[in-house]
Amino acid sequence: MKKASVGNVIEFKNGLQGIVEKVNENSVIVNLTYMENFRELDLHERTVVNHKNYKIVAD
């Protein structure tokens, strides 16, 4: 599996999408404000996602 890089758009957990801000050894930090419906979902702006739990949508 290919690891995401900073700036990649990834999809995880039931269709949530975000932009990778930082790549760690076992996870990435993702900015969720990329989604159009971000405010409606009442989520935190950033979250941590393990490399096993996402797929890259756009480079």
C-alpha cells in the first residue's frame, strides 16, 4: 500500500475526506475542512488516521 504525502486528498471512515498536512511513521494528520459539508458534520478541523485506514483519492 502506498503511503500518502503532504497535500494528498485521502478518504477514510465512511467517506470522510481531507487533505494530508503531516505524515508520521504510522499515521497522517488530516485537515477535514476540505469537505464542502464540514460545518454540517460538526467535526474537529483535524484528525489522525492510521496508514491502514485510508485510500488516496487525489495526488
